[in-house]
Amino acid sequence: MSIEIVDLTKSRIDKKYFQKSGEIVLRKLKAVAENEVSLVFIGDARMRALNKKYRGIDKTTDVLSFFYGGDGPRDILGEIVISVPRARKQAKEQSYPLRRELLALFLHGILHLVGYEDETERGYKKMVEKQEEILRSLNF
């Protein structure tokens, strides 16, 4: 199980922290040990372009997940893309440290990759409960 992290922003992202946290989360969710997850930190302009291309929504968002299935030559489960400026804004609004907000968004993306959905009220509630449970276990 590995986490590949790419930071395309000028932020100073603690890659080791997110690698370790991601591995813990994937173990808690019983993801396949050989799976790889890619985590990419980007700015709002790139996020807006991705959101428009893949969801038809011409505005930025905080996190997008792309499920690849985990059955290719490298067993890539998927890719999670996070807008750092959007996360920074949300963290400030909620009086959270940026690291906590980035971790919550990363976790949200992982939950999508392992099958959770938030398109229905029931699915959203289940996903948020699992997200908060895992954040608490990581001391947030």
C-alpha cells in the first residue's frame, strides 16, 4: 500500500504526514495492501478546470476523487485532488488548522475510492459519520 503525493502549489505540504495518515486510513478501511493512491495538491484554477471537465460544473471545489479500480499493472486504486486555497478558506471559516482540513478532504476522497457515496442524504450521513470516526481516531 503506497501513497504518492504531488504538490503543484507553493504551499509547504508535509508529505510524510499525509503518507503515514493515508496508510493508516487505508488499513482501517481494509483496502487491498497492494493498492496505490495518488494525492495531488493543486490551486483553484486547475481545480475549476478539472471540475468543469469531469463534472460539468464551472467552479472550483475542495476535493475530487478519480477511481481507477485498483486492478491495473500498478494496482492504482485512484487519485485524490485537493484545492489548497479552497481548503485554506474552509479551515479558516471553521477555525480548524489547515492540516486538519486537508486531512479531512484526503479522507473524504479515500472514502469515495473505497465505495462511499454522498449523493443521497443517507449516503452522505454514513460517509460523514465514518469520516468523523476516523478523524477522531487520528486525534482530530
